[in-house]
Amino acid sequence: MEMLQLAAQWHAEGRRVALATVIATWGSSPRPAGSQLIADADGQFAGSVSGGCIEADVIRACAETVRSGVPKLLEFGVANEQAWAVGLSCGGTVQVYVEALAETQLA
């Protein structure tokens, strides 16, 4: 099931959902641009943007975005201390855009 279809299902169940999308990669990256993850305010998620190494931070950002409605642009890479802390040691850089999904986007 595609992420937007699943997000629509979750929304129909009354869950507010955010979508995280890999928008750019440089060098070695665990997932290609276009990879997606959805998450709700409780941290329940489906999909993957990194194969696990940055997922926890992205899921946390999704939950914040669901609550605030404010989109985020996240960047992880080996030059970024945060990347080592979350385990992105593959030698690349990943940009992830996180946005809350409105009902009109899921119709």
C-alpha cells in the first residue's frame, strides 16, 4: 500500500498524519529520493526514509509537525554531529521534508 493511501486510511480512523519524504541525497544514502514515511502524533509509523538510521528523529519531527502544522526540512549527513548520533554513518547526506497532511490532500 502506498503511503498516501495508508495516510488516508489513518485519517479516516481519526488520526492526524504527517508525511516525511526524502527530497535529496548526496553520496551514499540508505534510501533514494522519493522514499516516504508517515507517522501520527503518537509516533506510530509506516514506511522508511533511511532503513532505520534516522527514523527515530524523523518520526519525532512528524509528531511535532502533526501537532504544530509547521513543516520541517531536516538534513542528516556525516558532517553533521546529529547524523553520527542517530547513526547515519554511510557517508552520505539526506534531506527529508516533513509536512502535516490535510484532509484535502488525502481525498
